[in-house]
Amino acid sequence: MEDKEKRRKDTDASKGVTLKKEIGLMSACAIIIGNIIGSGIFISPKGVLEHAGSVGLSLIVWVLGGGICALGSMCYAELGVTIPKSGGDYSYVTEIFGGLVGFLLLWSAVLIMYPTTLAVIALTFSNYVLQPAFQNCVPPFIATRLLAMTCILFLTWVNCSSVRWATRIQDVFTVAKLLALALIIVVGLVQICRGHYDALRPSVAFEFSGDPSVGEIGLAFLQASFAYSGWNFLNYVTEEVVEPRKNLPRAIYISIPLVTLVYTMTNIAYFSSMSPQELLASNAVAVTFGEKLLGMFSWVMPISVALSTFGGINGYLFTSSRLCFSGAREGHLPYLLAMIHLKNCTPIPALLVCCMATILILCIGETHNLINYVSFINYLSYGVTIAGLLYLRKTKPNLHRPIKVSMLIPFSYLLFWAVLLCFSLYSEPVVCGLGMVIMLTGVPVYFIGVRWKNKPKWIYRVVEKVTYVGQKICYVVFPQEDPSETAPLTSSKGD
């Protein structure tokens, strides 16, 4: 009787508890920019140059890569205001194609994709922080892991404590990233004004190191598309955005062109001080750039990379935990993960699961091999989601759409996406095959864990007990849904 009374009080207390809408336009832009701009632009733009074969073509690839990213983001803007749920790709695919397809995306993301990405970013952060103390050797394995784990635990605590704190960290570190890139761009422009732009002259820029092939150009675009990954992350936290129907598309339209401009100008700055051969020989382009031009201030570049990765970890934690939250709310993950703190209104159980999964990946150690397998899945999910937009247009033509993009936009994106996917399968069949195997392992899990409704009663009792204990430890309850945000899903208003 006492337990039932406590549960009744918890239920009463949960009334009026919802996810807080604390993400304004600036924070929304910071989430997109902060998740796109990670360590990649500072460390390895050489991948694009290596496959493009010339400076001029590599710059064209960076610009077109941003353009393709903009096409995809416009499609996501329509989906985000038509299906205004947190969870991004997973929520849209589940709503459009049903539970199994959505669960497979969720399974691969929660099991491998986000924990591995977080682990790689955290290791990059720890390596750059420790590098000054180990200038003549590689930082010790244990030291890098411990610092990476400390960083993950600290940011998990921040995200559990307050949405406002998490978004403020994202705002500050996004500004820090942009300032670091602005420094590179300004120094590069000064070099160009002084006449150091030999590699950028048209006669030199389009000198190919070898015969360019369609396959190599496709791989160059793949490298650029990975650098732009993260452009869809605002859609994972739609329910926490202030006036999402206005601010979600605005943030996308502001952020994507800005990142494209910054990426292109940063690469131009690199070529103002380094020859293509020097850039290809460097494992950390921004650090090499700093050593050549910043003199005694060259230490700024490693710190910039560390700041960039720290903000990236925060952004990935913030968004990936909302994916767990959305999956649990749909019944695809344990219900405990769909609960939020009674006072802070943060999804603490989902954050703790993301944290523990990342620490487990860090202990395993084979992070880079795993990220190769799931990069294919990540790119596959973009195409499936945008194909869902076309399917939704056909099956529900009268669904209310505050934003309705031209049909040419999703068709153009899917055409480009299909070409790159074919190049991926052709160039790395083993990696893509293993990625598909990881995703398909979710099929039996779905039918046993989700579709099988008549499980033995003892299973339900164990789950209920674990959920109750988890609620007491984390002080969490089910959030109250905002009916005004889910109304468009069933609306039949004319377009």
C-alpha cells in the first residue's frame, strides 16, 4: 500500500512536467554549427585534396558539399515542422515507415554510432590537451582514456543538471570555434594580400597530380560530406526549441551557409601558406599552419582543436540523449529512458546510458574501426529519411505543412546521395557490409523486445521493479506531452 501511495504521488507530481523550451534561435544555430564544426576542419582537410587531385577542384568540392548539405537541411526543415517531435531521423522514419525501420536506425545509433563518435571526439580532445606535456612522444594510453572519461563524465553531469547550462556551454564553445577559424582566415587573407597565393592561381590550382577519375572525385565528396555531418542535429531536440516552426528553419538557413563559407575560406587560408604537398604531408593541418605563421603563438591552434572537440562532445551528448528519450517514448527502448528529472526537466536516465555506452567503447579501444562501419549507416539514414519526405507527400498530401520545399530539392539530394552510396559500396564493400550487419542485428531484437507482447509475467515484474528503482534514484517522472506540438501529425488541413 505504501509503494502504491508513493507511485500515486509521483504520478501527481509529474503533471505539468515537460521538456523545457530553452533553445532560442542563437542556441539553435550553436547546436548546428557546434556539431558540424568538430576536429575535422582543423586536422584532416587533406582527404578532400588527396582524392580531388588539385587545389581548385578540392575547393569546388567543399562548396558543393555545403550546397548538398543545404539541400538536405531544407528537407529536414519541412519534416521538423510537419512532425515536430524530438528524435530527428528516427522519429520521422518511425512515423512514416513504421516501427521496424525506425528501430533499426535507433538500434545502430544507440548501440554503436553515437557512443563511438563521442569516444573518438573525446580521445581527440585528450590527445591535444596532453600533447604539450608529451612533446616528443605519444601521450600514454591510460592517460588519454582517463582524461577522455573525465571529460565525458563532467559534461554528462552538466547536461543532467540543466538544459540552460548545456546550451550555454554550446554557445560559448561554438563562438570559440568560430573565433579560431576566423583567426586562420584572417591570417590567410593577410598572406594573400602580401602576394602569397601561388597555389590559388587558376593556372596552378587546376594542375592535377594524376588523372582525375569519377571514383576519386566521388571519394573526395564523401570526405567533405563527413566533415559536414551534424547538420541535422537540431531536429533531435525539436521539442526544446522555442517556437520550433519559426526557429528551426531559420537556424538551418543561417547555419549551413555560414559553415560552408567558413570551411571554404579556411581551406583557402591553408593554401595561402602551404603547398599542396605540405598539406598532404601534415596530420594536423591547423597545427602546421600555426607553426608556420603564428610563431610564438602557435600554441593557439592545439588549444583551438581542444575547445572545438570539447564543444562537440557536449553537442553530441545533448542530442544523442534525446534520441534515447524519443526511442523510449515510442516503446522501442525501456520506458525509464523516457523520463525526465522532476525539477531540472532533463532526461537523466538517457544521458547516463549514453555516458556509460561511451565509456564502454573507450575501454574496448577499437574506436576507429567501429566508426568506419557506422559512417555508412549514418549516411544511409539521411537518404532513407528524405525518401520518407517524398513518401509522406504521396500518402498524406493534405497534411498540414508549415514549410513545403520544392520537389526538385529532395530529388536532387537523393540523386547525389545514391551516387555517393554506390561509390562507398564499390570502394569499401567490407566496411559497408559490416555496417549493414550491425544494423540488421536489430531485427530479432525488435521482434523479441518490441513486437512480442505476451511475454511471461515475471519479465514485466522485473522491468517494472527496475523502472521504479531507477525513478527513485534519478528522481524522474514521465513528462507531460504538449498537445499543441503533436497536433500537426493528425491534422488534415489543406496545404
